[in-house]
Amino acid sequence: MAFLEIQDLTKSFGGIQAVDHCTFSVEQGSITALIGPNGAGKTTVFNLITGLIKPDSGKVLFEGREITAKKPNQITRAGISRTFQISRDLGEMTVLENLVVQSPTRGFLDLFQGSILNHEYEKAMELLDFVGITRLAHEKAKKLSYGQKKLMEFAAVLMTEPKLVMLDEPAGGVNPALLEDIVARIELLNSRGLTFLIVEHNMDVVMNLCSPVVVMAYGKVIAQGKPQEIQANPIVLEAYLGEG
């Protein structure tokens, strides 16, 4: 039984078939990449898995249980947490507060009902230290640089104590030094047993960090396998070259 199973998912918007009978799985303990040309349907699949949108047909199973009809907060509580291509931080709140609202026992409204609990403060500060931005804990999120927001969002998804972390373009727009730090932290967390599903356009990151690699084009899965197999696959090469 796979850790996460995507079974024959379809989703259309108007006359456009964004996801077309998509099937793949993520094994526990892996760093699985989901790649493909622009418009391949990758982010739509992320949104389907995490309950932001509902499929027209097909199923999503996590740890053997169907989660297709569940709400996003229920899916988070089940153990799946994600980042977004464009940061969804709460700009008027501090970095610390942005983490606390992700706590499994708290939520946005709880921040207006009392102070941050000691164990939440300690956990949030520990995660901010892990990503290297403890000094920014009491800064408003809107003041952060793009790279700092990426690190805050990474820490925030860990606040939910996930079993599976889904990262949408973690390398996008960050400088090489920061990217190296992010990759190192992913590898460290994975060595501790955390599973990752990553959408990424940076092929160096994909080929050096991820295995297996799942490739989508036109809403379909067109290939999956080890990085070196994907790199040499003529169908994959055609999909990418065709985009150019």
C-alpha cells in the first residue's frame, strides 16, 4: 500500500481539461518530484490532494484512507501540509503568529482569544531556529524579503506536525545560498522519516534531491521513474522541447 495514492483524478475548468485521468503514488520516506512543462496540471493536482478544489472524478488516498471529499483543515489534521507557489502569509501578523495559527490545536481566531501558549511559543521558536530566521520572530510578515517568506512558510508547514510535506516550487526565486540551505533542511527532515512531494522547475534540484520523479504533461502522467531514467526518456524530452 502506497503512502499517498492518486487514482484516476480528473478536473476540468470550463472546456479545459487541467487534470486528465492522473494516477501516481508517493511512497513513505521518499522525496518524490512532480515535474512537467508549464500548464501540465501540477499545481491543480496539489490543490486536489489538499482539498482546495474537488475532482470531477477519481480518488485520493492517504495511508489507505480516502481523503477526496475532506476539507483542507481535515486533510491537514490527517498529516498532509503544503506550501504555495505564491506565499499566503498573514502580512499584518508577526512571523511567530504566522506559525502559531498553523498549530494543530489552534487556529486564526484563537489568536484573538488569549496569548500564545508556552508550548506553542517554544515549538514555533524552535522551527524558526531550524530555518535560520529566529531574529525575525516579532517582525510583521509583510516586511520580510521573498526568501525570508519562503523560510517562514517552510517553518509554518512543519508546525502542523505533518507526515507528508508538499512543497510547490521551493527553489523558485531564491538565491543559490538560500536554495542550498532549503535543500539541506529537506534532506535532514527526510533522514528523520518525513516524506516529501515536491513540484519544482529547477532540474538540478530535482535530479540531485528527488527520487522517484513523476512527469506530467497536458494533465496526464507521461512518465515516472528514477531521475536518470527520466532524464533520458524521449517522451519527457519531447514534452519539454515541445513547450519551447
